[in-house]
Amino acid sequence: TKKFSEAISPLETAVKLEPQNPGAHYNLAIALSRAGRKQEAEREFAVHRQMTQKGGPGQESQQATQPENPN
């Protein structure tokens, strides 16, 4: 969990730099969830879901930004 806590700040920066990147939101959601910050994680998962729904913003870049396996 410490690794995930340490990853949160850089992932938040990634989301700020590329707010339309669904992969950035997904990776931040995973890190927040694993760090025990469930409410914040749910918010980021919701943003990711909205962006990746068919025809949603960011859909065209979804394949290029698939997150890596966090394990």
C-alpha cells in the first residue's frame, strides 16, 4: 500500500496535465483504492467510465492509453 500511496501524487499530476486521458484517471483510481482512499477512487472510476462509454470524450485515445497491470 505504501507504493500506491507514493504513486498518487504523480498520477494526480498526470490527470491535471491530461484531463481527457481515461488511462490516467483509471490508474489514479487504482492507486487511490489500494491506498484505502475509496471515495476518491470511486470518483476517478466514475470519470473513467464516463470517458470510455461509447462515444464519450477520450474514446478515440482509449486504446492508446490502456493502463498497465498494477500488480
